Amino acid sequence: MEVGLLFTGVALPLEAAQNHLEKDISAKQLKHNSTSWSKVTCINGGDGWSGSRHSTERGRAMELVVRKAVAALVVSVVVTLVRVEAQLVVGYYEQNGCPMAEEIVKKVLTAAVARDQSIAASLLRLHFHDCFVQGCDGSVLLDPQNGFPATEKQAVPNFSLRGYNLVDAIKQALEQACPETVSCADILAIAARDAVSLSGGGTWPVETGRRDGVISLRTEAENLLPPTNENSEVLTQRFLDVGLTQDEMITLSGAHTIGRAHCVSFSQRLYNFSPEFDTDPNLDAAYAGKLKQACPRNFDPRTVVPLDPVTPSQFDNRYYSNLVNNMGLMISDQTLHSDMLTQFSSESNAEDENMWQFKFANAMVRMGAINVKAEGEIRKNCRLRN
Ligand code: HEM
């Protein structure tokens, strides 16, 4: 209750401040105001302010100082709010029975990624699908059990989730080191962070201390996860529903810079798209041709293509340049550029990689705090309630 009020109280200033961040503040400069965003670094050590060459006047300099202060404040307010709402802390297990927890997750994940790079994307997606349904509580990992209704895993948007065996392996290693201590929900949050850095993206201090939930419903997953065929407005609403902003929706969609999709997720853009167009006119013609080769009308349902055809397994901002070039794979991707509501932010992400990496890290922390449960259990097996 108190938390809800706190959020309501700052929603508008935060929104305004975020706009401020997008428009006026270079990610390089933000680096100086934050702590350990490893990828979000100031490459040239320069002043980092766009238009700084005009900033010799005292008034302009003062304005810049104020802007820097606002940026620092916004970052700290966001992090503080997340902590209050979620009761999560960075390094929770260092004080709570498993100091090696994060290292163990990283070790098992690193070995798995060395065997198969594509598993990194799947772990990142698992955390997203977990957080959007029942909050970040490991509910997506629960297997169907006799006497319980169908679980999230059985929902249509979750058919293509992968990585459950890897989560089991991580959990097993953790159970050996510190039994019944680390939640499955935290495993997903830590692994998502490491999946990004192991794919060449940034890193961030991950907040932990989540409890595992006992409710997992297919119907909820089908109602709450964002649909692939919808426009920016619908996507935005799904994110607002869980307390994330439109800009965070655009920022987090950049996760589609790695990983892959099955033909069924975009084939409606290739064939019988509308009464007027057989192929979606928002799809680059050459790219559409390649997609049709990979996914003919009678495609094999197991066929997958990269979400980012240019740098498929590199966690970079190429996803957004692809959108500018009409090479977004799914309708939910291309709409971020074709819809005027979201075009500005999506183009900014294409133009400024450091800024996007910074915003992505911040948005992941916010997503990781969705509806975190104070009550709950530490599952012994991520697939089963205790
Ligand atoms: C904005 C709304 C979103 C929609 C509609 C959406 C939808 C999808 C779809 C349909 C796929 C391909 C599934 C398949 O055909 O196999 C996919 C893959 C993926 N999504 Fe999203 N997604 C969204 C946002 C996000 C977010 C916020 C993240 C993470 C922060 C994310 C991470 C991923 C990843 C990494 C993959 C590749 C998975 C793999 O290779 O196994 N997505 N998404």
C-alpha cells in the first residue's frame, strides 16, 4: 500500500525526467554519474554533451550542471524505488547463506553458452516471461502437476521457451553448495544479466532476494504476455499493466538483438498479409525474399531464423538500425519504428548504443522487480512446488 502510493507519487516526475534523459543526456556523460555499468563506458573521455561546442557561455554551463544533477537524481530515485517496492538488494546471498551464488550461476551458464551460444537468448527470455506473469517468482518454471490447472509453460506464447534443463543444472549446482537457499526466481534474474554480458552486452548489479511462487496458470500467461501481431499502443499497455513505461517497452524490446524466432511468429507478414498486399509493405523486399526462402508457405514448424539478421548473436543496438531499414522481424518489432508514438525513442536507440545499453540495464532492474513476493518459498526443484 505504502509502496503503491510512493510509486504514484513519483510517476509523473519520473516520466518527465526520463524524457529529459532521452533528449538531452549522452550516455557517456551518464556513465560518470553511475557506478558499474561495464559496457556503458565513456569511450573517448570527452565531455559527452551534444552541442558542447556552443557551451562557452556561463548560463549554458550552469544549465548542463543542472541537467547532470537531474540525471544522477533520476537514476538513484529509480533504483531506490525498485528496492522499496521489491525489498530486493544487490548481493543478497552474500549476507544470506550463499556468498558464491552469483559465481555459481555464471560458471554453469558460461559453460553452457560455450557449448551453445544460442542458449543465452533463451535464458534472457525466460526471465521476461517469468516477470510478466505473477511477477518475478519462478512461476514460468513450474511443470504441470496432477490436481493443478495447466501451468504457464503450457501457454501458447511459452511453447517456444527453452533453457529449462539449464536452469535445472544451475539449481543443482546451487543446491550442492547451499541447499534450499537460492530461489529459482533469482536464478532467472542472475542468469538473464549474465546472458546479456556473455553475448557482448553490458552488465549491472543484479538485485536478489526473490521468493518462489506457487501459482502458475496457463490462462494468465496467455492474457498477460504481449502479443506479436499488435501495434505499439497495445504493447505499451501490456507494459504499463506491470508498471513499466512505454520507453522501457521500447528499450527492452532491444533484447531481440539476439536469439531467434520460429516461422509461425512472423509468417503472416510474408503471405496473405492483407487484401491489398500479399507481403507486409513495412518489410524490406530483399529481406522478405530471404525470409520466404527460409520459411516457404508450407514451412517446417521447427525452422528458426535470427531476430537480428545482421549481428545475430551480438548484444548490440543493431536491432534498432534494422527497424529503420524495415528489417524488423515481427510486427511487434517493426511497429516500434513505423508507429509515430514510438519512432523517436526507437531511432534514438539506433543512434546511441551507449545510451541504449545504459537504459537497457536500468529497465532490466525495473522489470526484475515486478510484483516480487514477500511471501513464498525457496523451491528445492525449480519445476515443482515444495
Ligand atoms: C515487446 C513485446 C515482445 C513481444 C511481442 C515478444 C515476442 C517474441 C517472440 C514471438 C519471440 C520468438 C518466439 C519464437 O518464435 O520462437 C521472441 C523471442 C525472444 N524474445 Fe521477445 N517479445 C517481446 C519482448 C521481449 C523482451 C522485453 C525481452 C527481454 C527483455 C525479450 C526477449 C526475447 C529473446 C531473447 C528472444 C529469443 C529467444 C530464443 O532465441 O530462444 N522479448 N519474443
